[in-house]
Amino acid sequence: MPINRQILLAARPKGWVTEENFKLVEQPVLAPGAGQFGVRNLWLSLDPYMRGRMDDAKSYAPQVEVGGLMVGATVGEVIASQHPGFNVGEFVSGAFGWQEYALSDGTGVRKVDPSRAPLSYYLGVLGMPGVTAWVGLLDIARPQAGETVVVSAASGAVGSVVGQLAKIAGCRAVGIAGGKAKCDYVVDELGFDACVDYKTAKFHDRLRAAVPKGIDVCFENVGGKVFDSALRLMNPFSRITLCGLVSQYNAAAPYGVKNMRSLLVNRIRLQGFIVSDRLEVWPRALDDLGRWLGERRLKYREAVAQGLENAPRAFIGMLRGENFGKQLVQLR
Amino acid sequence: MPINRQILLAARPKGWVTEENFKLVEQPVLAPGAGQFGVRNLWLSLDPYMRGRMDDAKSYAPQVEVGGLMVGATVGEVIASQHPGFNVGEFVSGAFGWQEYALSDGTGVRKVDPSRAPLSYYLGVLGMPGVTAWVGLLDIARPQAGETVVVSAASGAVGSVVGQLAKIAGCRAVGIAGGKAKCDYVVDELGFDACVDYKTAKFHDRLRAAVPKGIDVCFENVGGKVFDSALRLMNPFSRITLCGLVSQYNAAAPYGVKNMRSLLVNRIRLQGFIVSDRLEVWPRALDDLGRWLGERRLKYREAVAQGLENAPRAFIGMLRGENFGKQLVQLR
């Protein structure tokens, strides 16, 4: 009988996540009941939002219980089915968690097509991160041609798409990323107009030099000092899409944002958002993203860890910014 | 020949404004030229935004030059006219500055009717502060009946109107003010459901107790610690109208806002705004405000200093929260 390896939340983190916060367990693979189907997971997505689910704090989604399965999206293959809508051999994406096998009744499950794009892409540019970029930029911030768009975590799963969508919209796209290799990639491969390394001295001066006409749209993934710098450069009537605060998720004490005055004097509109609030626009977003990917107007990079047992380490690395591209775990 | 007393900006403040930042001078009263009229100012409005104009920092409006006339709105009487649209004996409101007499070509000048309301009201509930409350609450935050609205500086010119408009809209109105007298006034006279004194110990706990269903709309006039507390109590999909940051205008170092995470996880929409951006809604706002005032659904309180020479002291007191109601200077 095959074994289903799972990763559970062993203990809530205090500050930085460690590998001790996770526990790998083995369970028998269960057969689907009536109305269910069984999935063998092939790819696990690792995303910053998971850090929030490990905490006890009030958030937009239920926390993971201690001893519970870590939440996460996967792509897998249907290997057994008692569900009329899902057949063995089909590929699906769903919130199946950090495990090698899952059962589902189909709720929230999307069929994916391996002939259209590599299966892993449905966890990235053709999945939640891509739609996050599309909604946050095109539906919320609504940049106009000629405007300047700044995005932090620019080489990541969301940020890399944001900048490329900004270019498609006719904007100046400026990334913020950690280290020369990522910045070079963002400019040379992804086609951003500039990218500023937040780890260098004089970060603020460099960012200012990269936005000679100021910032019209800030797509914020990071928060903290980087966000405070961007605030000082925002233009009148500019927009901020607040999508993530990854610099804060493991901080013992939150960073205090000092440039709130910019929000007032520049009459900025800031919108916090979670892509799952906008399920109605997913089809339109995925349509655009798939088309632009097919036209090679969207480039995409992945960072792949091998094996479920390496998921915790890869997750921690991603929170530290050590990944380069969309972080995934290949499960087999 | 009559004398026009004026108050000029003598020097830019460093941190707190002092009376030494101002200088009183005397000028001859000038006769209007062709297309001009002359005004004798009766009431000068003192408002927090003036603090920003004294600084060198980039803002939404030009700064006052050192040696220049302090900006401000007044209500006055036309005493001489070579302008076909303005006749001697009419009353007007305009940006005539901190002085006893002014010349105007009519740009931005509004005629006001002393039979409809006391003239000073056109600088408050029937002027910029009232319209600020109307736009920021009803047009930007758009509270629904049954929601909870929190407003800081609740006994002030803007805040007092915000809370009363919230009550008219069927909301729970909770004020934040400094000291028991102001809080009692806000509840007992203005009809707010509760008011929390930010100067008391356990301010945050008291604010939380006053909003048992959380905060749906925060109309922010103050910023700093008070705003940080409110952020922790915001509901999902709540709105923040950022109208002022009076706690910060004289601060040597800006307060660092720590609860940015609430903006993200609660998908908050924050909008910074300046009422002069929305000139097109002034007529509608003034119509509502005038009607509700006539119906005694809006109550209103003024703090009046006597004589132009006392304007600097009254202005500094207002920034410290020492005023109680809309701060004015009666010029004669």
C-alpha cells in the first residue's frame, strides 16, 4: 500500500520560522469515497502567505492548527475517482496541502492542461501568483501608459509578473530586489526599465534616481523600510496596491512606517487585497496571462526544491529571499 | 487713512510653532483697481492645514514664503468695489489671509448670507471643514447604516460634523478626543454613541470596548499612536479616510505606524484627501449641511479668539488641542 507523506505544523513559530516548526509524518493513502477522487500531487507551491497561517493572529483565513496539515496549493494527477466530473489521468490544481496524496470532492479544484504550459506554471504565472499580479496591478492600481510602476520582490512569483504587465501597459517598470543577480535578471531577462538592490547602501537615493518622474503605482510585496522609501517618492494621486509584507512576517517587532504624511499630501489611494476575494476575475486574468505567455511577452523563472522533505527548508529560504523565481517543490 | 494689520511668516518653525514664527505688520489699506473689490475681514479661520504651509516640505499647495502673508480663509464685508459682480455691503468668504483688509478680483470668492446662518459658520460647518467632513465621510468612505464610524479630533471643526453625519447615516459614531470635557460634549451635545479620551491610560482597551463590532470607517484627523490603535480594530473591507495628521505636524521625528499588517489582512481601502480636490461637490455638500443645520440635526461649537494679534497664540493652542470647537479669530 502506498504511503502518503505529509508535513504538519509541529509548533507555532516565534519570530523566524525554523525547521522544528514542521513535522513529517506518514499516513496510508486512502481510497476515495462516493463523490470523491484521489490525487497524486506532483508540484507543491510555496508562498509567503503561508507564514501568516502558521500564526495565531487574526487574519483573513483560518490558521493552521498545531498538528494540522500545512496549507498549500498543488498540481497533481487524478489516480482514482468516484466523482463524475474528474477522471483518472486528468490533471488538477487545488488546495491539497503539503502532502503527496490527497482526496477531494472537487470544491475549488481547477483542471489544468499540460499541453498548454508546464504543469508547474499553474502554481505560478498561470495560477494564484499570476492572477495576484493581474488583479493588483490592472484591476486595482490601473496604471496608465507613461506612468511609473514600482514593484518590490521583483524577481518573485508575483513581482516578476507585475513588472512585465506594467511594460505591456506602456509604463515604466522599476523593480526592487535583493542582490545584483536578481536585479540583473529583472532588467536583462524580464525587461524592466530598472531594478534597485535594497541591500545596497544609499538604497533610497538609488530608488529616487530610478524614478525620475516619481512613482504613480507602488505594488507592495515587502513592507518595512523598502515601503517607507517608496512612500517618499509617490506622486500626487498615486495608488498603492498592498499585496504583501514579507519583511514583517517573521519580525519580532513590526517596523514603524514613518512617511504616512505622503499618503495625505499626495492623496494616495492604498488598497490592501487578497486575490481570493476576486474569484470572479480569475478567468479573465488567466486568459490574458496565458495569451501573453504564449506570445512570449511574459517570461517566468522557477526555483525548484526536490522532495516533500525539503519543503520546510525551501519555505524558510523563500521568506529570506534566497529563492530566485517562483518557489516550488517537485514531489516526484 | 485706515491701517491694514497683517500677520506674516517671520521664520519657518523647527518642530513646534512658536509666536516668534509670526510677525505683525501694518500696511495702508489699498483702494481696489479696475475689476477688483476691497474687503474688510470680520472672521479669520484657523485650521491645521496652515501648519503644513509654514514648512519647506513638498506638499499639495505652495508654501508660505518667509516674509509672506499667512494663508487663511476669512469672511468679510465688501467695502469698496470696482468689480461688477460684487457690491458694497455684500458679505463674502475667500482665501484672504491673516489680515484685516484684502483686495480681490473675485477668484475663489463665495458670497455668504448672514440671514441664513451666523457669518462665522461659513468658515466652519458651512465652509471648508463641513465640506471636508461631508466629502471624506459620505463620498469617500461611504458608510452603510449599522456600520461603526470612528473619528479622531471629534470635537473639532471637521470631526464634530463627521460624527453627526455618521449618525444621520444610521451608523454607530465613536469619537476620539482629548479630555473629559470634550468627550462629554461629543456624546451629550453632539449625540455620538461614545467618545474615548486619548489622554487616558488604557486608551486602546477603551477604544476597543467602544467598538464592539470593530471599525468599518475610520475618519483620521490625527495620526500617530491614535491611528495605530484604530488600525488594530479595523474590520475586513473597512475604509480609512486620511484627512489629517495633526499629531505629526510639529513632531521632530514622525511616529512609526506599526499596524500596517491590518491594511493587508483586512483588505482596507485608505484614501488620502484634500477637500479642494473636490470642488465639484461643494454645492451638494453645502446644500445638505445647510439643510441639516436648519433642521437642528447638526450642532456646532466655536472657539473664538479676539483680534488679529491673538491669532498666532490661538493657532498654536489649536495644534495642541487646547481649542474646543472650530477655532476662529474675530477681527472686529
